[in-house]
Amino acid sequence: MIVGEAERVPDPSVPAPLERAYDQVEVDSAARENGLEPIGVRPRLIPYLKDLWGRRSFINVMAVSKAYAENQNTYLGQVWTLLSPLMNAAVYVLIFGFILQVGRAGIDNTIAYIVCGVFMFRFFERSVMAGAHSINKNLNLVRSVHFPRAVLPIAGVLAELRNLGPTVLVMCVISYVSGFLPIAGKVTIDWYWLLTIPAIGLLWIFSTGCAFLTARWVAITPDLDNLIPHVMRVLMYASGVIFSIDRFMGKFSWGWIAQYQPVAVYLYLIRSCLLNEPAYPQSLFMWLLGIGWAVVFAIAGFLVFWRGEERYGRD
């Protein structure tokens, strides 16, 4: 008797077919319920922000390690954190303050004026460079571990902020002591000095926003990394770091652009807090402008960086 197709006994070595095929909608729903995200796709903004907030301890640890490792292989170690801005300020004070005397018109204390400008601009410049290198110098981490990439520029700027702390103390001491020299104007300690903290806080927020921008641009076009130092040099001279903007640029019709651009605004705020310069009084307008620049650049920089999240480490 020949056994028909319907009467054949199934071979136990052959796996039984699935009961039914799951459609893509069910798979996507199950993935969302279990917190799974697709690879290579930009995450949504709100979950991204929540994930970033959950990594705040990781950001702090990374910032501390970066700040500590910066001068670890030198004999003087962290002392270079103070020596580097001091030597830069000394060179600018000698050349522009004493030889060229660029601050004689409208500036009573050239030493304190240049020291404040150099120290604060150096923090901004290093923060921007930290953001520019945050992705390309951490490609192994980016390609091997899943985390919000915004952690990297934030940690880089936070490391620079940690290094800035002792530098600010030195800056305040130099500014005060310079007031006793016969060639410099008097610097007195008053309650305005406390406003230095929020002024530096605004500069930190603004610098973080700029770090987001440079991180995105350099990650996509590495050649831009070679242009940033030249842009920083132009910005230094256009921000009144070593000379008064009013004296050298105020006579031009576009001088107000240099006066109210973000870096110049933050230098104005910090100098108005520490120095007794008649040309730098406390100004509510400049404080509002500083807050506005910080908010605009922080939000715009973060959104620009977030929009390229899926590309970092893949280009």
C-alpha cells in the first residue's frame, strides 16, 4: 500500500514551521516597550536629553580625568595650568602695555585689563578646541560604546572650567596687586567681585554652545580643525583682549559689531566686575546681552550637534 502525502509521518529531524510570522509593526512595538532603539538612527530629542542627564556622573568623571591628564607627563604637572596663562599675559603686558602702550587712552590699569582679557579668552579658546577634538580624538570610544555623543564636548569644556578655577584666583590677585603700582589705576575689592561668578558661568555656557558647533563641523569636515586657530586669533584682536575696542574700532561704522559680539560682551562683564575702569561700568544692557548670547548659542549649538548624532564615528 502506498502512503499518500497527507498520511506521511513527519520527520522529527526537520524543525516544525513557525506558528505565524510576526509583522514589522509588532516587532517595532516590542522593541519600544523594552527600551530598544534602532542603530544608526538619530534618537528623538526628549529621550536624548533624558539619556544625557542620566550620564551626568560619567560627564563629571570624564572631565576630572581630562583635567588631570592634561599635564600629567610634565615635571611641573598641574602647575602649568597657572604658568601658561601667566606667561601669555606677561608677554602681552610687556609688548602691548609697556612698549606699544595701547591701553594708555581710556584704560587706567593696563596690567589688570590685559590679564583679565588673556585669561578669559584663553578659557574660551581652549573650550572651543576641546569641542573640535571631542569626536575625532575619541573615535574608539564612539564606535565601541553606546552613549549620547554630546557627553564628549560637554566634558571637554567642563574640564577647562575646572582648570579655570585656580586661574581665576591668580587673575584676581594680579588685578588687585597691580593697583598698588604707580603706573596703574587703583583696584578695590567690593561686592561687584561676586558678580564675576555668574559672568564666568555665562561664558561657560556660551563656550559649551560653541564647542557643540565645532564638534559637529570638525567631525564632518576634519580640515576645519586647521582653520580654527586662525579664526581664534582674529577673534582675539576683534574682542578687545589686549586693547580697547572703543579706541581702535569705535571710529568705524561697524565698530558696534565688535563691541557687542559675544566674546567682547563677556570680557566687558568680567572687567566691569573686577576693575574700576570708567570705560567699563556695570551695565544692565550688557548683562542681558550676555544672557541672550549664552542661551542662543547653547540651544543652537546643541541642536546642530544632535542633528548629526547618527553620523559620528561612521563617516
